[in-house]
Amino acid sequence: MNIFIYTFGCKVNQVESENIVNNAKKYGFTPVSNIEEAELIVINSCAVTENAEKKFRNLIKKLKKDNPAVIVAATGCAAEKEKEKLKNIGADIVVTNSGKMDILQYISENSDFLRSISEPHEFVLAENPKMITRTRAFVKIQDGCDSFCAYCIIPSLRGKPSSRDMDSIVNEVRHLVESGHKEIVPVGIHVGKYGLDLGDGVNLVTLIKKLLKEIDGFRIRLTSIELNELTDEMVALLTENQDRICRHYHIPLQSGSTEILKKMRRHYTAEEYIEKAQMLKKLVPDCTIGADIIVGFPTETDKNFKETMDTVRRAAIDHIHVFSYSDRSGTEASLMNGKIDGKTKSARAKELRVTAGEMKRMSAERMVGKCLKTLTQNDNTGLTDNFFTVIFPNGVVQNQLLDVLITDVESDNTLKAEIIEHEH
């Protein structure tokens, strides 16, 4: 039976989907890359926004309408949240997050798994001997979150923080590097909480130090780290390992207004964010900072939004993801007064995206004349360690780490590059 995996959302979902692909043949399924050829479709869903959930539900309906015979198995965060209702819109099998990595077993048995993630559970392992679909290898090191930001539903859908054994991670990374991967991306729902449940002083810093010490021939890219997790120990690690840890730090901001940050239950001020961003830029030359920002959080005034725009500029954020606030049932923010109308949210999002484009343009232009370490991808492109896409004038072999000279910037902020030196 042909199987296709449709993945929404975060990098953890991508890792887990990769694991399902890698295990498909054990259960007699044949992975296909074209959804039209599939007799079984597994949808690994996301519920971080209302829009993500809506897309998931619409996809189930469309798949069953287009081909009533296709088997649709639903899992992931939206399936965790909507488990009781999905059968009514066409899902044949529903598996919640704590059973996700056994979904092929449940499909084989034609049975559902509906146990809530809130019940006690161990770390849900999703180990991959190789990443078939990408040059960069994502490695799941952590799951769950207990931060309970006012707008976020994820803690109730992914459960409490749980960490993977350090030796297990080292072994997987070693296998991935030996099979040719040159960039490793540790992923989790809240990566910065790695190790806090393991004791013995284990944390994200000790894990990265161990990986760098025991395995050569690859670089690490941190996906996301909260401002409060940029401890002196973490900053020293980033500063002292610029050749091995990519110089792009995704530090979620969410709002540049201290007043709104407090209502969001984010435990830092706009000024603290600016100071840390400026410090990192001084300590790590040519590093870039990425951030998620929500516009239109309940009670956000024009003044609050202006403060966000000011913070973005002062912190010199290079890569910005803009989200319009959407209510998530069961969260504190969904019960707040002072909701912002859709028109205002759209206008603010548009204005911030324009500024984000300007910030990225300035950042890209600063790279001209610089030498950057770049991982080649398909389509004659590469990814710099500070998270710019580069285009090469001639065909290059995929999955090489090269030193490249940035020669120009395209209109879409991709960089033109010439190869200076091959790594080996």
C-alpha cells in the first residue's frame, strides 16, 4: 500500500514524520512522493494557530471528497486537540501525540489511539538513521513545554517537558554525520529546557559541548532559544565555538512592548531583549538574529505596536516571522478583554512585514564582500551559517560545506556567491 506523509508545523513534526517514512517498509507500506499515488495518507498536524488547524481540517475533507477510498490517518497537535471530532469530517484513524511514533502499528490494526498527552509519559523517541528528505539533519532531543505563555495552547497538546538521554542523542548524531550529514539541528518543543528533567547538571550547553567534543566534521544550528536561556554559560559557548555553531540565533520576541510582554507571560522586558541582542552582535561578528512576533495581542494599542517597531530596529533583528494573534481555546489570552479587530491586526502585520523586509535587506547588504561558511543544497543554492540563502553561478554538488565570497544581493535578499575554497 502506497503511503504519503503530509506534515504541518514545527521541526519536531518534521523529524517525527521522517521517522514514520523510515519505518514504513517494516509495516508493508511503500512511501511515495506524490500524494496522488497514495492509498494511505498520514497527516501530522499543527495547532499553534487557528489557521493551521483550519488547513488541517480542510485537507481531511478535501482528500475524502477527491478520493473516498483513500485511508486518512490523523495525528499531531490538532489531532490531540480535536480527536473526538475528526471521524465526523472523514478521518479513518486518529492517533494522539503520545502514540504518534506507533501510528503505523495502529494503522495496520485499523485502530485509534486517543490517550491524552497530559497523562504521565516518557520522552517520545523519533530516531532517524538518516534524513531522506533533506541535507540538514534534524535530531529530536526534547518534547513538551510548561511555560504556559498566555497565548499558547502547545503545553496542553505536547505535555510536560521531557528530555532524551544524552548518549542516545550522541549516537544518533554520530550515525548521521557518518552517513554524510554536515549540519545537525537539535529540535524540541522548547529546546532550552533540555536536560532540566534529567538532573546531574545536564542542560543544553552540556549536550552541545559533548557533541562538539566527541564528533567532528559537522556544524550545529540552534533552532530557537529563549532570551532567559541565553545565560553567561550559553553566551560563552556560542562565542567560543563560532566555527562549529551556526551564527544565527532564533530568539523569540513575541512583542517589543514590555507592557504586552507582561500580559503574554513572557519573563523579560523589551530593553533586556535589545541589550542581549546588541551584546551578541558585538561578541559574534556577522551573526544574525531571528524572532517570532505576534501582532494584535489583546489590548495592544498603537503605542504598544510602535514600541514593537522600535524594539525591532534597536535590536537589529535580521529575520522576522510575523503572526497575527488568534484565539486558542483554553488559553489565558482567549479569555482576555480588549480583542483587536481583524483590520487593525492585518494593517499592523503588513507594516511590520515591510520593516522586516527592510531589516533583512540591510543585513544582506552587509554580507557583500564577506566570506561565509555555506552548506550546499539542491537547486544550485546553499545556506550560510548565518541563515542566508546563496545562489552559485555554476552547478555545485549538494551537501558540501564551502567557504564562499558574497558578491551581490538579489531583489529577494538571496545572496550571490563565488566559491573560495572547498572544505576538504
